[in-house]
Amino acid sequence: MLEHNTNIPLFPLNVVLFPGMMLPLHIFEERYKVMIRECLADGSPFGVVLAKQSEQQTEKAEVSNKFYSIGTTARITAVEHLKDGRMNLITVGQDRFVIKEFYPSLNNFLIGQVDPFLLHEGKNKERVSQLTEALRVIVQRYIGHLADASGEDLSSATIPTEPKALAFLAGTAIQGPTWAHQSDKQQLLSSTSLSSLIGKTIQVLDKEDKILSYMLRAYRVHQQVERLPFVDYSLN
């Protein structure tokens, strides 16, 4: 469990990491090689934060005002050591945090002094239960559309019953590659209460599901047109 005033190394990326989400990483930049070696030696996590620009990395650690202040700690679960000190990692998101202060390390990566960013559950459990059930329906429908689009059998996918885990899974499942989708995900990660987290997730995932459903219908229509019998049309 993350403590108040904890110092952790920060890794700005073009991705939002949710608690429970698996994140593979390829480490090649010198400062982050050092950072990961320190994390491995100490058995400590690092913090993943979403950069506010399209580039995943910046040339200098001083431009630290270009990432969001709320992120998630990443625990390293597997590492593959490559040539020249490069590494392939498997990490898993753990705790949300908010950055209070930051400063550069001697190796030019950032250290953040962070507090845990707690999710307030509130007293209206009936409202949370209703929202959770609505989200569960959308998640199941969205998984079905993903299965149709990918051709994969996702029928055995396990859907969490715990509301927070379900909401974070739904945030992770959002597939859109554009920067706007990462901004949507950051809004979900930055939710302060359980009800607002689930409510926002319903809005984002429902929008995503409608877009995916439309694209699938359009693709099927296109496939039908492609299969029409050849007709010798007049050029007039």
C-alpha cells in the first residue's frame, strides 16, 4: 500500500495505466535503464504518468510540466535482459497517486514525491450498485463487439464483480488509438469517487461501443457489396 510522502521514480508515457492493468514495456533509453535497475534492486515500483504531448519521451527531464499529476504505480513482474542493457518488462498497475513535488535524479529521470489518490466510496451503495450493473451490461456488449471485430473467442473473458475493478477493467478495454481516448482514460483515472468513476466509465465506454458497432455494421455492408455478382454495367 502506497504511503504518504513516498518518493518514486516517474515514467511519462503516452498511455494511461489503471490499477490491475498489465503494461509491457521496452526499456532502451539510458536514464530509464538506470531507473529500472534501481527498481529491480530495491524491489520497488515506479510511477507511470500520461504525457500531455504526443511524444512519449522528452529530451530533458526539466520539461516535467508536460505530464499529468495523477498516475499509477507499476510493479515489475517479469524482466528480459537484452543487449546493451536494454530490457523488456511486464508490469502491472497497482496504486493511484497524486504528485506533490518532483525533482530530477542524478541520472536525469524524475523523482516524484507522491500521496495515495484514494477513491471515496460514498454512502449511497444502492446508487453504486445500479451504476455497476449498467456498466456490466455495456462491458459485456462491448466485449461481444470486440470479439466480432477481432475474430477472437472472448466468451470466456472474466468480468469482475467488484465495482472499482470492473470500472478499471472497462477503462483498460477502451481501444481507441487517438490522443482523445488517452484523455478520456485520464479523466477516468482522475475520478475522486466510486460513483463518478463508474458514471464516467459508462459514458466513455458507451460512446466507444456505439462507434465500434457502427464500424462493424459498415464493414458488413461493404462485405456484402464486395460479394455482389458481376454485372456488365453501361459506361453511359
